[in-house]
Amino acid sequence: MHDPNDARQVRQAEQLERIAQDRVADDLCAVMGSEQGRRFVHGLLGLCDLRSDGYVPGGPEAQRHQDYMAGRRSIGIELLSELERHAPDLTEQMSSEARLNVIETGFAAMAAEEQNDG
């Protein structure tokens, strides 16, 4: 059992917490270190609806859906916070790559449409 008044136990708990935080940082940097990892994380963040306000009008069923969406959003906020803390440059790179992917996908769709038209 942890005794918060025991300085040795407090130091040991703090050391274990630092080790855990370092592991999270290392894991995030490893995932974000590849284009595939950044694309995967961007997709996860997209599932979290970070840009929605979460409000769903209606009765009890809507409230349950709103609670569900709030939980998804909460996970996304936590993940984004960890990314910005431990891998800010890679987080920006992820966003840039996602924007470029949207542009490239749009061009590919226009080219396919022109090819079908003509």
C-alpha cells in the first residue's frame, strides 16, 4: 500500500510516473515517425469528431447519443493533447500531409470525371 507520507515511496511513485510518461512519448513518436502511422492517427482523430460541439437535439435517445459522442470527443482531445506535447512537429506534419491528401484526392477525382466525360 502506498503511504503518501513516506518520502521514499513518493519518490518511487514519481519515478514510475516519469517512466510511464517517457514510454508514452516514445510510443507516440514511434507511431508518428512514419507516414502510415501519421495517416492512421489522423484517421483516429477524425473518428473522434473533435470539431463538433456534440449537441444533439431531442429526448432521452438523443441524450444517450450525445453522451456517446462526448466520450469519443474526450478521447480525441486527450490523444491530440499527448501528440502536441510529445511530438508537435510530427503532429503538424500529419496535418499537412492530410491536407495534401485531400487536394490530391480532389485532383484524381476531377481527372477521372474528365476521362469519363470524354
